[in-house]
Amino acid sequence: MSTTTVEQPPAAAPPPLPVRLRPPRTARWWPDAVTALTWATVVWVVGLWATGGGVGALAGSPADVLGSVGRLSGLLASDLLLLQVLGMARIPWAERAFGQDRLARWHRWTGFTSFHLLLVHMATLVVSYALAAGTGVLREAWDMVTTLPGMLIAAAGTALLVAVVTSSLRAARRRVRYESWHLLHLYAYLGVGLAVPHQLWTGTDFVGRPRAAVFWWTLWGAAVTAVLVFRVGVPLRTSLRHRLRVDHVVPEAPGLVSVHVGGRRLEELRVDAGQFFVWRFLTGPGWTRGHPLSLSAVPTSAGLRLTVGTRGDDGARLARLRPGTRVLVEGPYGRLTPRARTRPRLAGFAAGSGVAPVMALLHDSAWQPGTDTLVLRASSVEETPLAADVAWLVRDRGLRYVPLTGPRSTTGTTWLPADLGHVPGPDAVRWLVPDLDEHDVVVCGPAPWADAVVAAVRAAGVPDSAVHLERYDW
């Protein structure tokens, strides 16, 4: 009797284990280089004014004085306008040197400063020309716009800048959702591009001065190139190369979902825990809206996870994302990474969707069980964000978890629940994290809440080097 041997099909190979993605490269000298370049351009343009007769004109007639002031303010305004474009072009070296939150504050300061200098430039030159010609101010302004080379497009560029600056005032900013404001803000690039070049055609400091013209065209060209490369080219290359798509969406708590994103060759994507991307989900109408959202888990070759509130701008659309939806990204950005730490332990203070970067950092730090603390603010137990992650970290990694649950205190320390509002902020911080001096402190949450926590942490004696707060609402 013969037996028949049935060959079994070979067992399927197990899927490859997820590999943690590599962090972006940084260099210690980048901040100094960026700062030196910024001041060098300012010194250069002041030198242009001084060597072009600007100082001597201050001793002349009222028309000469106003003309000199107008030239100097115009030079400085143009330089700052182009520098702020470079600062927010998301050049990797500058972004990793300072972080987007610091660049955004600098951008806001230079934006308003350059705009005020631009107003001084226009007013003083118009009055100076009117005095020299013996005509009225309005008549002279009309003649300058309609007859001088480049002035008509400069006027159009200035009008765009006025619209952008007006929308950036805090009173107006609060009334416009982030995505709409961000789209309007992009017109600033066109405004700068139109407002600056007229100086090269009519400006005293450039006509007949080839070196000055080369410098100015180089700075203007660098700003345009940086925007095209780092705001358009690099993000498009990243998105096409990795073919990012939505894998699935998981409800985490009322008003909060996690979006899991997969793609190809993710092991080549340089990103670290705590960083964020600007995400665009190709769902049809509304896909152009960029959302700055942090990773809420350590990035690996298995995919990326972001956690987003659905009650804010465009949140309902994100909650309905379908598997397979294509994703475009800009980034990664942010300096709130494990490399920013200065102490052996980590204490995270988080509220709402601000838990995302804190959770990613705690995941990264989970290789050292029992060292970290999470202070998590929520209105109720049911609204605790990423509760499954918290439970895993507590159970398997010894996380010290301190929930701050309940209605917000309206008196005393307002970042605490109502039943603890009587406790002074610095005392509360030391009570919540008794061994605070061994911890780096990371704070993420709504701006007023986060600012109040940071103030309490600093008042408790934690040095700035150990306090980490990064904003994403530039």
C-alpha cells in the first residue's frame, strides 16, 4: 500500500517589523548663521543709504530731509519684507534652528514693522516730492503712481499687503477660521513680489550702482526661489514619493479622532516624535486647506498617526475621511523632539488635541519605564483623549498618570478643574509632579490654557531650558 505525501504550501513570511523613522539632521551652527545673515542684510541696506548721500541730506531742506528718511525707511521695509518671506518659506535649516513657533513670532514682528516702515516710506516721499515740485500732496501721489516706472504694480502690491496686515490684526484674526486666514495670507507673497522691484528701477540707491542692484536682485530672487522650492517643490516631491494615503480613522473621544496614514518607502521619511506636518486631504471641495497637526505616536515604517479635534475648523470633514484618501504633506516641522530634552524624565501637561505631541514623546520615552508623568486635562472621563494609549503606558511602562478631570475653574488657578482652582499655580505644579526638578516639562493645549500652565511652571522654578512649548497656529 502506497502513501501519498501532500506537500504543504510554504508558510507566508511574517510582515516586516515596523522600523522607527530616522530624525532629521541638525547642526549647532545653523542659528548663528541665520542670525548673522539677517543682520548682515540690515547693515548692508543702511550702508547703501549712508553712502548714497542719505546722511548728508539730513542737513538740507525739508524736502531733502523727508526724502532721505523716505529712502531709509523704504530700504529697511523692503529688506524686512524679503527676510520675513525667507523666514516663513519653511527652509529646513532655519526651521530646525529656531522652530516654527519662534519663526512665526519673528514673522509677525517683522511683518508689522516692515508695514509701518512702508507707510513712512510712502508718506515722506510723497510729501518730499510735493514740496520740491510745489504741488499738492494728492496730486503728487497720483503723478508718482501713474508716471514713475514700476509704481503702478508697487501700488497693487501695497494694497495686497494692506489686506494681509488688516486680516492679521488680533481682532480680525479671531473672527476668521485658520484655513481662510491662511489662504488669504498667501497673497502676501504676491504683494511683496509686486511692491519691492520698483526700487530697482527708480530708487536713488540702485540706479547707477551695480553692486547694490546685484545684492537686491539676489535677495529678491532668493526669496522667490525659497518659496517655490520649500513651499511647493519639496512638499510635492515628498507626497508623490511616499504616496501617502489614509488607512483608517479611529474615534478616540467625543470630538476627537485619530487618522492613521500609510504610504510607501516610509523608512526614508525623516521625521521624529513630537514633530508635525501641514496636512491636505484630497477629499474634493476643501482639499486646499492646510492643517498643521502633530504626530500622536512615534513615526514608524508601518505608518503615521495624527489626532485631531473634530469640533474646530474643518473637523467634521476630517472625521469622515475614507480609507484610501490621498494625502499631501508639508514638513516635518517643529523642534519639540526628544533631542530637545535636557533632563532624565519627562512631564507632559496636555489638554484636548494638544495631547498628540505629548503622547508621541511619551511613546518615545517609554523605553525607560517608570520615569515619566502625564498631567491630562479633560472635561470628563468620557472625553479623556487617547485613553487606550494612556492605559498602555500606565500598565506596561509605569507612566505616572494624573488626570485633571471636571469643569474648568473660573476663579483662582483657571487651568485647573473647579475643585482645585483655589490652589496657586506654582504649588499645583509641584504637587502634581513632586520630583519636578528631574523633569523636562512639555506643555501642549489651547493657547490660554498652555500659557497659564507655562507661567505656573516657570514660577515653580523650572528654567526655560527645561520648558518646551511650541505653537502651531502661525
